[in-house]
Amino acid sequence: MVELDARFVVRLLEGGLLSVRNQGYRHGPPEVMAALARGEQVPAHAYYFCSVLWFEAPEGRLSWLGRTLVLATGTREGAAVRFEAAAMGPPEEVNKSMATAAVPAP
């Protein structure tokens, strides 16, 4: 099992920084985990990859992220990791549509 605890900073297009903490788990059968470690394409249904995203957002348009729980599922795609995330909370404060982001794998 891989325990995720990644921290990174995103520079926003309109200026400012968004701090992100991603905590979660990735696990599966040994042969699947070995294939992922070699950078091979593995179907997403073959392993578990889920996390919680925590944000420190500047005041303004994205400040709601700092008080919202965001759940994500991930897939490994070669040298990148793709996340699909959903914000949990009241509809008046949270856009519940799914967001996708690809980040370089460590």
C-alpha cells in the first residue's frame, strides 16, 4: 500500500497562490502495483486510488476551498497522475461538478 501525503503550491492565473495537501491511499494486487511502479498503463478498476484534498486559498473567488472537503480518485498515466475531484458541501457554496487535473508523478 502507498500512503500519499503530497503538498504543493499552484500559481493562479489571476495571481496569488493556492496551497494544496493531498492525503490518501493507493493499493492493489502486487502484480498491479509492480506494473504501476514500472510506469505501465493499468486499468483504473484494477487498483484503489483515493484521497482527500485540503486547500489554503487566498481571499476572494476561491476562498470557499479553504473550508470545503474535496474527495478525489486518481489514476496513474505513465509519468503523470490524473485526479478527478468532487467538492462536498452545500450547493450554495460549492460547485459540485467534477474537476480533473493531471500532475507529474513523483
